[in-house]
Amino acid sequence: MEKVNIGVIGVGRIGRLHTRNLKYQIPGTMVLAVADIFEKSAREVASQLEIPIAEKDYRVLLENDDIDAVVICSSTDTHAQIISEAAQAGKHIFCEKPIALEVGKIDQAITEVKKAEVKLQVGFNRRFDPSFKKARDLVVKGTIGTPHLVRITSRDPEPPPISYVKVSGGIFLDMMIHDFDMARFLLGQEVVELMAAGNCLVDPAIGEAGDIDTAIVTLKYEGGAWGTIDNSRKAVYGYDQRVEIFGSEGCVMVGNPKLTEVIVNSAKDTISDKPLYFFIERYQEAYLAEMKEFINCIREDKEPSVGGFDGKISVQMGYAAKESLTKGSFVKISK
């Protein structure tokens, strides 16, 4: 397939980013249509990016025989249904995480994808970050020997609105879900059990909404290694995303990229730029790389490197963390 025609469903912040990348940075693709429940937003994006079709109802895109694939960036509660309907319509699918907050709905969506024999890629963009990918490649290559410890830090610059917290599934299914996927990705191993601890230290309103905003999860890998993930909803200095993998023959670390690498040393202090503040800036290259893979998989009839199973297991890890937080003990990961 020389040219891949795309429809984008949901043109909020992340949907607009993917639409621009597809429009301007991935040769051989054409965004034929966008859809959003807020029709005004769809028409604005279509006008700005010269996209022929703008609709309120995503089903119009699924009924369009000229569209080969859809990119789903709508609200989480719509993902599974749209995946199933898109598969039934014969469209290849890229879907932002999570596939759904209910495992049963995830299974149903995956079943429809397999039945239709279409591609499904889940938007775990951090796998495509050049630095994290290189760290994973070094581990697989054996550069640091046998992995013993994994440390993942993920801290947002500001907490999300309380209205979002109430419907997001909580910190483990909304925020740490990326880190659960990274934990599996970095070692190429499954986590067999985990233990979670946490509290509400940033904003009491988050606690009143039934969630926590500060968490630590300990992971036990199938190969015997151990890992930790720490999350905070508020890091006053910026978007903090770091990884360390320690092994029998060494250690690989990934720090925070900055706007510049300029450092000023003086008698008074040492000054450098803070970490990038916004996730779109931090993962700009990763968002582009993941979409390039999706398009290449369609063209070359290959399976995406991150698919339905990855989307499912990360949600199962999130629920295990929720259960562990309540029980105060290790919980095994459902398979």
C-alpha cells in the first residue's frame, strides 16, 4: 500500500498532535477526515490543516471506504467500542491508552481485531523515546549483564483537573499505566507481582475524589529482578521522567532532556535549564516515531510492536496496584 488514508477520531490536544504529524511529517499518508463530538473543534482542525472532511459522528469515518485506518484519540470510555466498530469496518487501528478501564471490554475489542485481521497499535509512546529505546536495546544486548534493579520516576508538573481525576480510573490506571508498560518494555520481562503504597500529599481534593497523588510501587519480575516506580502529580520544577537499570555488569541511566544543555558555573551557584515542562514537548520525537511505526506496519503487513496484549496487561497491573494499596500486601498479576 503506497498511500495510507487516515481518519482521526477525537481532535483534542493529543488528537491534534497526531493529525499534524500525519499531515506534515509522515510521507505517503493523507488525513482524509477528522471527527469529534464537539463538531466545532473538528471543523476548526479541518480548516487549519486543510482536511477535506469534518464530522461530529465518528461512524461516518468508519463508513468511508476510502479510509484505510483510524487514529482513536477520543475519551477513554469510548475506546473499546470504537475499536470494535472500526475492526468490523475493516479499518486498521491506532488507539491511545488505555483500551478501556474494564478488562472484559478490552478482551472484546481484541477479539474483534483478531477476527477482522486488522492491525491494532496502542499508544504507549514512551517505548519510542530514543533514549528509553536505547536503554532497552542495551539491556537486551547484555551490556549491563543480568538486570537486578529497575527504577522508574514519573512526576507531572501539575495535577489534572478534579473533574478528570473522577473519571480517569485513578493514578494507577491513568498516570502509572505508562510506567507499568515501561517496566515490562525495559527488561523484556513480565512482572509477576507488585505492591503499592501511597498517599494524598499534593491536593486534598484528589483524596476527596477517591484517589491518591503520590505513589510508590515495588515490582517483582519473572526473572528475579526487582523494580520500583514512583509517581507524583506535582513536581514544581517540571516534567520529571527518569529511568535507571542496574545489572551484574553495570548500569544504564536516562535523565531528563532540557531545552538546552548549557550549564553556567560561578562562585555563587551552578545554573542549568530545568526539565521540559510539558509532556508533548518531552515526547515529541516519540509521538512521531510511534505513528511512523503504525503506518509502516500497515504498508508492510507487520504486527505493531505494542498491541492489544500490552494494552490489557498494563490495565491488569493497574488494578493489582489498586488492590495492593487496599490490602497492604503483594498482589499477583492476572494473566
